[in-house]
Amino acid sequence: MADTSDPPSAPQAQVKTPRKLLFRSKRGFIRFIDPRNVIGFLWLGPALAILILNFRNHIIGSGLNCRSHCRIDPYSTSQVQQIERLDSTNRDVLGALQFVAKGLEVWFMYVAASFIYILAVHISVKDDRLPVSLLLVYAEFMDLLYLKDLAMRIREFLKEKRQTTTGPASAPPRIHPWILYSFIFVVAGLCAIANLMGVATATLVLPGLQWIDINVNDSIAFDQLLSADPPRGSFIRGCQPGDLSSGFYSCTSNLYASSLDQLISSAVATERHLAAYGSLALPPVTQESELSLSPNISDDAGLFWAPSRQVAREFSADLSNYYVTTLWSETYPRDYAVYPDSRQFNQSLRVQLQRTGPTIGFSSDCWSYEGPRVFRIADDRSIRCYSGLFDNQNNTATKCIRWGNGWDDAASASSASFTVADDVTQLDINVTVYSTPHARYLYDTNCFQDASCDWDRIFNEPAAPEVANISDSQQTYEYASDFGDRVIWCDYIAWLSFATYAVDPSPVSNSLHLAQLGVLHARPDIDTEDNRGRAATLNIHADWILAAWSINATNGRVDGSRGASRNLVIAYQRFISDPAVGYARFGLIHMWTTMQAASLIPYTTRTLSTSSDRSLQREHEANNPYTAATLTSWATVQIWKYGIDSRTKTLGAVILIIGIVIVLATTLMWIESPQSPTRVVVAALFQDRPVGLQEKDVETGGPLRATYEYPDKATKRSSTFVFRHTNSMPLSDQGVAAQTATGAEAAPASAPKSKEQAELTVEEAGKI
């Protein structure tokens, strides 16, 4: 008779709580030195090093492979070849650093995966009914499409959970939905961070070839341009104290007589090329100390900007420091305070020295006519009018100025006169300069006929808007000869502004040491906002033209043997005889002469010693951009360096910092060492059956199976494991039949295990 009793049950497997199932039993410091944790923690080393290099703006030098040892010789004609050799090695280093960035990205992916897995384990502890797939998110979180699937799974799980908790015997939920949704957002954030980590590390680990400023000195502010006063002091080399104040301006001849001859000769030379080839009229070049200067005529405003010789003299000290540093690889000890960073000249690829300084912009034009109309109002008051002028709209206008001690603005007016001799033709030219604080441009001159003009009303009323910026301080030049009735008169208006003086100190690429002027505010002639353009109009004393010609204030006479004298007389005669032919040459001579006078005008400065001084100075500059400026001096060097100097690098630094926080959080979460995913999945199969879970397959009635594809080389078939719970009841006949129908052998619970049907023990599971 068959034994109908229940087969003996298998030994009771040890049932673990979720925490024991998911975490190891390690305690103390040993849990933090788990190899999986140490590998992730070590990522902080290169990450922090990269951030420190960038936040400290670490300077590498002229080459990445040899740092400061790769020195470009600024005095060698093979600089291009030296730079090409450095560029070849730099490309190798940059390529290697890209591999480093990729390695850090892959390394961080491991850390991010560990963080997600540990976080999932901690969430699973709160509810032992969570899907096992939650523990496998770390393997696919980098895939953006997987995030959608994860959200759908959690949504379905929460929906099923709400349905299973409606019965009275159901266990209350132990985890809130917002925790799972927060988990999704964390995974999504890590997905974004991990995908961007490669780009972030690449932007930070790769140094940039950048221009940086060194030796910055911003403690000097512009105070006043001494243009309204006659030349005085001893700022010109060769003039003794008191010479300039006494009107002994010929003391400037040692430096500037030949300089003016050169300027006028260049005007003649460029005009001849202009006439012969129709070429450009090139500006002249003049020397001051160690620099060459040239006017700025690049702007389309029609203004010429005269460089300041005082700026050039101060700039020469910067150039001398560059030569000392590059020739002897060190700076004079007395220069350390002013030039603390000059050693970087020897680590750079290119250098540019720069200074902010004043510049005088001027507009000038000349006309030939039969002499001025002079209206005598009184013995000490007169009006001088000059016709033939064309304004910006090509309308004919007449310029009138007030002259004489009887006018209320006479204190601001000045005049100078001198003679330009000619030893060849004996046709001397008499030059008179009137510097007046006001001028009026008249389009209606009917009152000239009967001398009925109301000059008080004309000068007291505001000037017409189209000529307002040229109706204040200006100069009028008269060139006349004792032979003939016609004279030449020139209009001259000057404005103050500031420019960046830039010099390439390399004797190879800039052997003339030519300083370039970048005018900061180049349109005072049309700037009507708050009358800023009119405020920049300069009152230039007439004696400055005497200093430019190096002649005395009393009985001034230019020697007829000078080249400037001969060229001016010839240009004058050509202009008088045929204005269309002679206009260009005479106009250029006149402009370069007035440029010489403007370049000599000195200025005063004041020191910005406190932060409040600098704050007030910035406010002053904002309100008066043409008349106020900080006279900053600095050098700009091209060099390889790290730094957070762009928005992309800022974003990269933020991403890297977030990565560091994630690594630290992962390390702290190792306070309990998690089991490996394989151990967790296998051990979970030996836990008690959850309440309400069906042990049989709903469709077949057979036991629940786990099938894995591991084909045998001989039989070419797959194997099937039947996982029986140790407390489960034996299969019913229906279940056996259903199982047999599926092609698997049915065996009672007490039958011995075969290769195809095996019950895994906890010990065996631990070996997987």
C-alpha cells in the first residue's frame, strides 16, 4: 500500500531579515577599506588636483612638456621654428591629457554606479517587497532611455502595491511613494552628471594658451593736462630750470628741432607718393626715448590722435625692465616692487607691454583766401572772420573769433607769431596763431556789408547744434607772406581722450619699438550726451607751437637752413598758386607740426592709495570718460596656464565639485557594507514566501521555475532549476501533470536532486 503521508520536508533554511540579507556584518573602520570603496575614494585625488590647479590659476610656461625650460629667445630670428617645435610636443601632451580625462570619466561611472546601488539597497531595507530590479539600476543608469523604463516600473509597482494593501490582512506599506520618485530624480541627475563628467574633466584637465596680465599697477590717476598754460618747468631734457618759463623755447632744439624736420620731410615724401601712385598718405614716425610714436588715424571720424611724449618716457622704463629680465633672466632688486612678475617674460611665447595714457585728438583743415575780415569794435576789441570753410554738410560757413583785451574771456585767449625764413628764395612766411575760448560759424553774412552785426548777441547765444562741439576752445593759424595778397588760414580744434599704448618689445618683430594707440573714446566731436564732448575740448596755449618749432617767444625766427623751413615755404607757394595741387602737402605739414606741439604737452597725476579713492575714481571715469582715467600700466604675456576663465570651465568645475560630493556621500554610505548584487538575488530566493504570493505558475499549475541558458556542448540543451521553498507542500497530481506536459521530469519533494532539478542551499548560493 502506497504511503500517502506527506514526504519529509527539507531542512528549514535560515530566514534573514532584509538588513541582514542586504548588508554584510562588517563593523568599525574595516568597512571603509573595502576595495570597492577605496577604488571610488581614490578618484578624489586627481579630481581635487585638477580643481586646485584651476582655482589657483597655475601657470605652466611656454611649453607643456618642459614648462619654463622651453624658453623662446626674443632676440633670435628663429622664433617661428622654436614655437613650431614647442607646438609639436604640446600636441602630444594635450592628446595624453584627453586620455586622462576619459579615464576619469570611466572611473567616475564606477563611483556613480556604486552610489546608486548602495542607495537602492538602503531603500530596499525599508520594504522587503520591492522589486529586485531596483538593485540592478546601477547597471543601466547611463542610458537615458532606461530612465523612462525605470519610472514606468516604479509606477506599476506602486499601483500594484496600492491594490494589494486594500485587504484587511494586508501588511501596511512601509515606504512612501515620494521616496521612490526621489530615487528616480537622483538616478536621472547622476545620469546627467556621469554623461557630462567626461566633457567637464576635459575642459579642466586641458590647460589653455592664454594672454594674462602681469606687473599691473593701477595706483595712478590722471589729474590735469597742462595745455592751457604756456610751457614751463624742466620736463624737457636739455632745458634748464627757468628756460621754458622765460619763453626760451629754443632749448628744445636739441631733441625736437630735428624731430620736426623729420616729420615735415615725411609729409613731403608721402604726398609725393600720393601724387605719383595714388597711394595712401602714411603717418610719420617720431622717437621719444626708447619708443617710436605715430599718430592714430585708423578711426573713420577724421580725427588724428597725437601720442604723448610723457607717456613714452614713462613707458621706456617698462621696456628697459623687459630687456634686463630677458637678457639676464632676472630683474634689478630696485624694480621688484614695480615689476614683481617680470620673471614670466622668460616663460612666455609672446609679450606685449601696455599703458593707459592721455592722447590729444585734433581736426584741422586749411584754406587759401585774400585775408581775414577784421571788424574793430573798440581799441581793445575786434572780430576776425575767415571765409571759405565747409562744414560736415558741405555748407559754406564763415568762422569768426573775438580778439582783444576788452573781451570778458580775454584771459583764456593767447597768441603767438614767428617767422619761417628761407635762405634760398628769401620769401619768408609770417605765422600767427590765435588761441581763443570761443568761435562762431556763420552761414548768413549779410551784416558784413554794413558792419551791422550784433556780435554780443552772436557770441552770447548758443552755437548751432551742428557746430556746437567745435565752437568752444580752438586755434586759428594764419600763414602770410610779404609778397602777394593771398594768405592761408587753418582751423584747428583739439579734444582730450585716453588711449592704450601697446608695444611689442621684441626687437625682431618690432625693431622700431613702435607704440600703437588704441583710443578708448574716439568720438568727442559728435558726443553730445551730457555735453561730454564739449567738456573734452582743449584750450591749448599758442606758445606750444613755438616749443614745437624750437623758437623763442620773443622775435621767434626759424632758421632758413633747416629742412622744415624750406619744405614749408615750397608747400606754401604751391598752395597759393594752385590750391588743388598744393592742398595735400601743405595740409599734411600743418597737421604734423600741430601734432608735434600736442605731443609735448605734459600732464599731472595723483595717487590712488585707498579703496575709497579707487571707488571715487571709477565713478568719476563713468561720468567723464574723456577727461578722467586711471593710468594703468601692465604687461600681457601669452602662456600655458590653468584657470576658471570661461563659462564652460565654470560649468565643468561645478560638475566636478558635484562629483566630489557624490564620492564623499558614497564613502559615508559604506558605514554598512552592502552585499554584492549576485549574493542578494540568490539569497533572496531562500526567504519566506511573501503573504499572498502564489507558489504555482498561474497558467500551467507547475512549480515556479528559473531557467537559464547554458547549453551543454554535448547535448546542446538548456537546463532548468526548480526552486522549492523548504516549507512548501508537495505538488498535486494536476501540478505534476502540468509539469510533465512542459517536458520536465516530475519528482517528489523527497526524491534526490538531479542535474536538471536541484534545490540550492544557502551555502551553495553563497558560492555564486
